Amino acid sequence: MDTSSHKFIGQIGAEGAHDVFTSIRALDTGIANHEAWLSQIHQSLICGGGHDNPNDTCEDAHCRCKFGQWLYSSETDDFQELDSFHSVVEKHQKMHALARNLLIKKENRLEIVEKEYSKFTSQAISFKLDVRNLQYILMSQVCVVDHLTGAWNRYAMYSKLHQEKERLTRAGHPSTICMMDLDHFKEVNDTYGHKVGDKVLATVIEFCRTGLRTYDSIYRYGGEEFLFSLPDAELSEVRSVIERLCDGLGKHPILLPNGESLSVTASFGIASLKKSTSIEDTIQEADHALLCAKAKGRDQVCCWEDGLSLFE
């Protein structure tokens, strides 16, 4: 998955996921409109029929078609950072420019050479393939993201950690993970209800995201438990980052729908990926460090590498 897609995934939550599904359906409609438009163009150019859509010979024809009206609307603002989206925009504009030149030539009874027609049809096919690719990317993203928090799910987590393990084995790049579990989260749900609990989870992850680097990743491991992947980071660097998160989280107010606010804390367990240790075992190490942090009173950070003792 490319970098632009990775960033996009980290930004969408439940509402964003709904917008993505809406866009997936819009792309289906767009392809149907494209094929109907393409059929009209071919009939006009090949069968000699008249072309009754003056918009197709305008310089901004790409903005006037049904697909273009959606493509350049505010509905696609969230996709501006996706490389695949910009490829669709570019090919859509080129396709309409080529169609416009062919239609103008036909209207003026000028010869249309085979090379010009082939270039247009190739562009139309390439455009359709790019639309399908964008649709596939959007579908892939909503399938690997936790819609409540915008964090990636466990399937994406294992894929990423295997990549990091390969980088570590091949080039020796350090990589560290951290398990986070919200303290006394059941009390939040019991006191305020699950709707507030959902807001707390989403707010906590957004807070954590702002405290991590852009290329760090957050995964929902289960319930109120999350795993952070911090590539190219030694243990000492990660410890410093996580301790700042731990300290700042308890001071970060979470605004409730009724105007009140509450604060929560979390416990953290850190472990480093190693060539000789499996990913599953490393996750267990981080989980044991997390349990140690909880046993020591919660709202703190423990590292597996420090040697764990619950009675220090």
C-alpha cells in the first residue's frame, strides 16, 4: 500500500468510512455513465450519427459530464492526498480532450486518422482501469481500518509487523512496538454509556496520533487495547515518546456531549522486534510489560528489555 493510502487510512473514522462507501458506489455509477458516454462517442465517430451533446466540445468538457461533476465536487475532498485519485483526474481530463478533438474534426468534416482514434480509445480504457483501481484501494482501506477510531485492524497490523521484521533481518533497522490499554475503561462505559466510551476511544487515539511520527502506525488490538508500531526507533527513543504520551493523556480533557469533560489514563508496555524472536512472541513481551505497568499502579510505562518484576 502506498504512502498516500497509508495516511488516508489513519484519518478516517466511522463517518469517514461511510463517506468512502458512498464514494465506492459513486464510482460504480461513474463507470456506468462513462460507458454510456463512450458508446455515444463511438456511435458518432464510427456510425456517422450526429452528436447532440454540445458539452463534449467545450474546453472544460471534463467538468461538465456526470462523472466530472462528482469528481470535482466537495464529495471528493477527502481523497486529495491519494495518488490514485489524481491519476483518475489526470486521465479523465486527457480522455475528454482527445474526444473533443475528434468530435471537432468530425463536425468540420476533417479526416480522423487511425492513430488519433486509437489514442482516444486507449486513454478511455486506461481511465476506466484507474477508476476501478481507485475503487479497489478505497474498498481495501475500509476493510483494514477500525471505523470507530481510524486505527488499523489486526490484519493490517500483522502485515506491517512482518514487513518491519523483514527490514530488521535484511538491513538491521531497529523497530519497536508498544501495547496501550486504557485504565479502568469499563468504568467509563458503566458510568457514561457506550456512546461516550466510543468517543473516549476515538479521542484517545487522535491524541496519540498527534504525539507520534507521521510514519508510526496505530492498530486496534482488541477492545480498549491498541498496538503502536514505531519503525527506525531504538528503545530509548520510543520510551521517551511513550512517556510523554502517557503523561499528556491524563491531562487531556475529553469533551462530552452534555458539555462536561473527563480524563482517562493508560498503561503502556514496550518491546523491540528482534531477529531471533517471532512477531507473536514480541507482542507477548509487550503485553507482559503492559501487565507489569498495570500491576505497578497503572498510568505508566514498562519495557520488556528492562527485566520485569512486579515487586520492584
